[in-house]
Amino acid sequence: MCLLTIVLLVFPGTKLDPLWNLNPDARLAFQSLGSWLVLLMLTVGTGCALAAIGLWYGKLWGVPLAIADRRSDDLLPGPLQDPPQDSLNAARLRSHAAGRLSRA
């Protein structure tokens, strides 16, 4: 999703532009970040990918990365933040990670 968002913002006017209709406020919020957008998206996307790999393989370093990735949401403008129900998903992620690590 990070890569798709970067492509949509860096190359406007492509056939993928109708995807912004899913969340039109997000486009404005991303554009308000200016030139920092690409760096922010690459950083968060890389952290998320590394956390997923660490959790999948049951590595202890994956848990703090996953939690940090969830907390990085606080840095984003309002329309880009996850909906409140995602807090429950984050709790499930932590409990799943704890279960995988205890079996490793």
C-alpha cells in the first residue's frame, strides 16, 4: 500500500487515479506532507515489512517493530490515521505474536 500511494502521488493522472475515490481526504492529507511524503512512506513501509517478517518467523525483534509501526500512526494527519476498530486488531497482533514467540 505504501508503494501504491507513493506511485499515485508522484505520478498523478495515471489510470490508477480513480483509487483516490475510496478515500478522497487521504489524497489531500498526503499532499499536505509535501516532499517528506516519500521518505515517510518508505520508512513506515519498510518497518512494517520487517515487522511482518520478524513476526512470521517468530523472532523477538519483530514485536517491538510491530508495536512501533502501530504507534507511527500517531505521527500522521487525521484522515490518514487508522479507524478506531484497528486498535482491536493491534491487540490481536500483539497476542498472536506473544503466542508465536512462546512456542519458539
